[in-house]
Amino acid sequence: MLLGRSLECARLLALIDKARGGESGALLIRGEAGIGKTSLVTYVAGQAHDLLRLGTRGVEVESDLPYVGLADLLRPVLHFLDRIPERQAAALTGALALGPAGAHDRFAVAAGTLSLLGALAEDGPVLVTVDDAQWLDPYSLDALAFATRRLGREGVVVLFTSRDELAGPASRLASVETMTLGGLDAESAHRLIAEEGTAELTEREATRLLAEARGNPLALIELPALLAGSGAGDDGDSQAPLPIGALLAHTFGSAVARLPQEAQDAMLLLAVLGTRPLAGTEAALRAHGLSYESLEAAEAAGLVVEEQDGYAFRHPLVRSAVYHGATPVRRRRAHHAIARSLQGATAPALEQYAWHLAASGAEPDEHVASLLENAAAGAPDTLAYPLASRLYERAARFTPAGQRKAERLLCAARASQAAGSLDEAAAILDRALEHAEQLGTRLDIRQLRCYLDVQRGQPTRSRELLRAAVDEAEKVDPALAAVMLGGIALTELAVGDLTAARGSSAAAMELADSAHQTLLPVRLLRTLVLLLGGDADAGRSLLRELAGPLASPDPAFPYPLSGVGGLCHLAAEELDEAHGLLDRAAYTARASSAVGLLSHLLCTLSVVEFWRGRWSASLAQADEAVRLAEATGRLIEVPRGLAALARTEAALHREADCRRHAAQAMEWAAATELPMDAARARGALGLLELGLGRFEEAVHRLEEVRAFSHTHGRGDGLYLTWAADLADAYVHLHMTAEAREVLDVLEYEAGRGHRPVTAGAAARCRGLLEPDTAEHHMRRSLALLAERPVPFERGRTEFAWGEQLRRQGRRSEARRLLERALATFERLGATGWAARVAAELHAAGGTEVRPERAPLERLTPQEMQVALVVGRGLTNHEVAERLFLSVKTVEFHLSNIYRKLDGVHRRAQLVRLLARATEATEASAV
């Protein structure tokens, strides 16, 4: 056990024991330099001799080289790549520069990392250690963070260490449990000085050391050499504590300064090289006029150690002391020497060549810039996006200020966006705009920045940016101006401002027509606007014309065209068509690891599944959408998914979950300037109160949604829905005049083309308000609702009519309707609504009959997602690939599914159960 670290060791060893039992875990160990993070991890790794151990360490000089850390970590196990899905193996191979790179985004690499760790765990538990995570390149750290969040029952433990003062890893590893390492207690500190101290100290010097070190183990070991005989401590406790990092750096710097110049030069070269195999180190030393023997003095001084595949500094502070202690001239010479040794390299070593050349202070050089640009652009289908982005950026670094620099930066931003790094792409675009001289380039930059800002939760900035650019674009490229106006309309729809979107989409169509071009994005957004608040028949006609192009939209286009198409079908109340388009697009996105697009598709798919009465699937889609959106930085999708979750949970009477997710949706909506999603969350709370029979509270919530809808020129629809719920609450509170006002909204919406769901709700509302002709209206409501698979709406009409008949004394007729409504609500899992119906049925003299609850309701959202993908006939490996999980986690979820579902023990039985559930839902809607 490490001295003074018994509790910390026990905590880490408990993780190791759980891994032996098949349970995964992760921990981020934070603390100041020298506090013992590495020693703790090394000790635990030594106790885990029966685990497969993989490790890497962040190196400051390599922190902006994509995937260098991941390559170092996975190098010993790359022969296992044939165990993971071929597409993910290709993504990893390309990212780690082991073969031809594929045009995958960074989440395909992250998914491959997860699959590889899961494959390794099939042979036994695995320990992964990532030391100095604050210096690990962000691509590697993101891949490991993504994988860590999805580990479950594999038996994989991941330990990260990071400096306290550096926030980067903390934000990327926010979901990982954290342990902050403090200093040793006084007794342990005294023992460590006695056993490991580097010099004899006087009592005063020892007192000063204990005060300065504050229990920092490395300081307790190394500082005695600095303090011995210095007279430190003569002023007692009056001296202010010195920063531990500065003290240690001074100590190591002094040790380096005592070495021969040849050893100092060799150490500087080693510090500049970063992680490099032994052969590569020797080659670089020879190129610098040095040799292997040049490091012997440093090794004898205990500053470097020889490891199996290269040399390593004893502690990162030694590397820092060497690098930052050298004069700028010496550092530049070292970088230049390494750059010379890399001349003639191809990607990705070419990127390292450019990095070292830039660090050497080289001036702009078109030859170098062209070399880097050609490497990035020469084979766009075979180069990984992160590497292409970095090569373009390096090319821009060697390009003088001006138009060519802007063009290269724009290419870097596009590659970065494709890699899924939205913040990085936005920062690159800001730099590109400073250098752009040609109008077309400035417009391209603004258009891409619009998409990035919308996705990052900044739609107001996006709209302002494009508004300023449209007038300029119209003079030189009307087609581009039309697409920009379409982007503005998309932004306005995202915030819920239909009034503004009408004008923008109409202007975009006019420009497209004047340019004699049929632009799918422009026509699609115009279609959506018409369906949401215009001539719905005209919108439906446009949608039919776009069916062909929507079947295979351009995946490189910045707007999610399939997702917009799904919203069009939803607005047209074509639920089967919406489901078909979105389900196919989501399947394709999973197959290509397009995680950012997938979160958008799943948000809308969740809403469609809610209306179709497949609430378990709706929860599963929304839950996954939120998790993926948070992981990918698509902040706009987080409140959308949370609002979808809240509405389904409201219908299911999961009150606590509904309120929690609605509150989170409103908080996220405020942070991302998306008031419509806050309105959707309030609508979910209104539905919850309505189902519980708390009609005053329902009115309060739903009137807020009504106000938002009125202010922004919206009526009522299946995406932002409120009118039928508010009318229902008004009727129960005998607020007839108010209910009639809402009925006017419903009937207006129903009259905008053939909209059977809205028309059915309007007929139900009129039947409640006009008892004398209620039978006609209720029958009409049921007939209209039978045109679409909307069992919940049909059950509500049966309930409302049965309730009305019971109060009119027509108890026998009432019982038949109430029994059907109860069966529907029970089958859906709408327990709050079922309780209300059961009370009415009892009052009507009926016997409460409770059908068995749908078996799938017992599954968690993630279990349901696994079941849905298994239902497509995929293997466990294919399911893992589609859901970005490990195979063992899929197997764990499947075992839980079989345990929860009586009579289901095999995949074929699960597939049949899913098919029966779909049939039952469709039957209940008829």
C-alpha cells in the first residue's frame, strides 16, 4: 500500500475487483503536480497483474496532434481490430495512421475505440490508464470520454489523471466520477522525508519543507536538495508559501543545468520529440549530431529512464523544465532539426513536419503550404477529417495574410465540422473571415458559421450573420442568397418564429426561381412553413414532388435535410410517411456513425412515435438523442429531446421524470435561445396535469404555450401541440367561452388541408361543447382519427364521449366506450388517464377490467433501444455498432430484456413480440 494513501488505494482496488466481476468503471484523479497521481495509478496497475493493462500519457508538445495519444494507447492491441465492425476498424486505422484513412467523423473513431475495448474485455478484464490527461490531444480524449460513458458490463476500468488547474479535461470528462488527491498527512510526510529525501536537513529546514510542500510527495522528496544548507526556515512561518510547481521546476532545472551541454541538447531534443519509439529517438539524435550515449548523464542523474520502446522523462515536470528552461533560440533549433528529419514525409507525419517547422519560427512558404494543402485535398475520400483539418490549418500557417490564407482556413473549418468539432470549426472560421478578400469566400464563411451557431445553441447570432450577408450574395449569386435565406428560415423555425419564417422562405423561393434553379433545401423549408401555418394542401403537393430527392439527400449539405423532411410529414399529419423517412435516415446515420445527424433525427422520430402510440420507442429515441447531443456538442438537440421525453412521460403518468425533464428542457432552452422548446416542455406539463385531473394547473401551463404560439404566428400542430389539451381543461372547468375560442383555433387549423388528427380533436371539442349534437361530432372525431395511427387520441375521444353519456344517464352506452378507452390507456401505459376512466366506469355501473400492461413497458429506454435494433434482425456486434455500445453491454441489456419479458428467451421470440406490439398499437388506433 502506498504511504499515506490507504483510502485512495482501496477505492481504486475496488474498481479493479468490480472489473474482475464484469463491471466497468472510470475515475478521474485530479491534483496538483507532484501530488502522487501517477504513483497511485502505477501502484494499482501493479496490483492488477491479471488484467490486460493499456496506458498512455499526455505530452505537452504533442497536445495538438490528432489521435497521437490514442495511437500510443492502442498500439499493443491493434491486432484485435479484426474483432470489431469493419467500418469502425477502418475509422481507427485511418485516425491512427496505420493505413488508408477513411472519411469518418471523430465519433466513428470513438465508437471504434469503444468496440475495441469491448472486444479486448471478451478475453478478460481490462485496465486503461491515461496519465496527464490535461495534455492529451482533444481528439484522443474525446474518443476515450465517449467510450467511457458507454461502458457497462465489459469489465473495463479507465483511470484518468489530470492537473487541478487545467479545466480542459474536466469539461470533457464531466460525466466521469472525480477524486481529488490532497497532500499527505503530517505523519506520512515525516516518514517520506526520512525514507526518500534527497538530502539531510536541519530542524528549521525540515520545518520549512513541511510548510512549503503541504504534503506534496514529490516536493517532500526533491526539495531537500534545494533547501539543504540554504538557511531556509530562519524566518519561521513568516514567509509566504511558494508554488509547488515553481519550486519543483526550479529543482529539476538546476539538475538539468548541472549536466554536460551535450546531455542538455539531447534532453531538449527528447522534450521536443514527444512520444517516439526508441529507433525514432536515435535517428533524431543522430540528425542533430548527437548519439544514444548523449543521454547517459541524464539517465545517471535520474532525470530520464529507458523504457521498452523509447526514453521517457522521470516526471512531466522534468520535460517542462528542460523545454521551458532552454532559450528560445535553442528551442527553435531543436524543432528545426526534427523538421529536417521529417522532410519528404507523407500524412500524417507531414502534419508533424509542419508543426515542428512552424515552431522553429519558419516564415510563410508557399511550397510548404501547397505541399500540406495537396496532402489534405488530394484524396478527400481517403483522408480522416481531423487530420485534413490540421493539414489545412498548417497550410494556412505558412500562407501570407490574404485570400489564399482565408481559403485554406475555410477548408480546415469544413473538415473540422465534418469531424464533429463544432467549436474548433467556428474559431477557424473567425480567423478565415479576417483574411477573406473575395465576397464569395466571405459569404461561404458566413453560411457555414450559421449552421455551426444554430447547432451550438446560438440561433440569434446565426440569423444576424446571414441577414447581413444575403444582400451582398444576391448581387453576385442569387442561388447562394436563396440558400442563405433558407438557412434564416430554418433558424427562425428552430426558435418557433413562424411569422418571420414565412417571409424568409417566400423570399428564398423567389430568388431560387429567378436563378432558374430547383434547390432542394429552399423548397423543403418552404414546404415546412406552408404545412405549419399556410396552405397545407400546397405544402403537401410540394412534399410529394420532393419525395425522390429526399430519398437520397446530399449528406454533405449543412442542413439535416432528412430531418426537415420528417418534420414536413409530421406537420402534414402523415405519421407513417414521417416514420418511414426518419427511420431509414436514422438507420443510415447509425451505419455511417453520423452521430451528430442521428441526434436530430431521433428527436423528431420520438415525437412521431408518441403520436403513433409507441411510447416505449418514443422514450428510447428521445433518451438516446439527448445523450448523443450532449456528447457531440449539438446543443440545439438537447432541449428538443428533453421536451419530447417530458411529453411521453406526462402521458405515462411518470410525474417525477416529466417534471425533471421539463425543467431541464426549459433551462437548456433558455441557454440556447430556443423558446419553442421551453413552450413544448410547458405543454408536456399541461398534459401531465390534465391526465391527473388537475385542470386549473393544466390551464395555467397551457395558456403559456398558447401565448407563445400566438406571439410567433403559430397555430396548433403535432410538434407544438396545446389547443386540444387546453380546450379539454376549459370544458372541465365550465369555462365555455374560453373553450370556444380555442375551438376556433383547432377548426382553423383543421381547415388548412386534410389534417385528420387536428380535425378529430376539433370534432371532439365541439362535441363536448354542444351536448345536443355530441353524438354526431364524436362519431366524426372517431372516424377522422381512424385515418391515422393515433390510439391515444382515439382513446381520449372514447373517454370524453363515454363521460358525457354517463352524465346524461345513458350508462350502458357509456360503459362500452369507457371500457374501450380504458383498454387503450392501459395498453399504452397511460395510468393517470386510465385511473380517470376507471372512476367514470365505476360511476357508470361497470366492472373495471384491466388488461395486462404491455410487456415492453417494463424495459428501460436503453433496453428498449437495444430491443428495437435487435428487432431488425441484427447480430449483437451489429447492434453494438449501431448504438455505439460495446458488445458486452448489448449482451447485458439483452439478458435483462429476457429476464423482464416472460416467455422471451431468444431473439426470434423478441422479434415476434415487437411485431405483435406494433400490430396491437395499430389495431387500437382503428
